[in-house]
Amino acid sequence: MIYKSDISSLRRDMEEKIGQKIIVKESPGKRSKPLEKSAIIEQVYPTYFRVKFEENERRSSYNYTDIFTKSVEVQVFDGEQFTALEPPAIISKKNRQEYA
């Protein structure tokens, strides 16, 4: 289960990366090849983030849950290389109570 705090944590991570170059890899389906496109993180919102693709300046939005479910993968360019944006580890409700 994905909790609001998990999404908030990912959103804060994305906020730090606004303006950075990324590669978005979408998994459209079992029979189709994944689509990879270069983009820039343009804005983040409570439940989704918006990117602007470099090749045609088109904009698109993705839900943070897409990253948790791995239907969208994001790699961030840090100035030298691309590294995968990993969502925070999801802690089960039972384990959450142990951490509290």
C-alpha cells in the first residue's frame, strides 16, 4: 500500500530536481516497446509532476504512484551521469507502527 507520506517524500525529492534533465521511460503494455524520452522537470504538484519533452517541447504529467508501480521510470541527470530516481521504500502498516 502506498501512503500519503510516501508520496510526499517522493514529491519533495522531485521538487529538488525541478529544472533538471531526466529520461522518462514509459511501459505502455506487454506487447509494446518501452518509450524513452528526454525531458526537463517543470513543476511538481501534490499528486503529480509535469515535464517538458526536449524533442518537441510537448508537456506531459505523471502521477507519483506511476513511479511506485514502475509503470514509469525516471532517470535524473546530475551533471555527469543519469541515475535512477528510486521511490522511498514502502513500509507496511505493521512495520510503520514499529517505527512510530
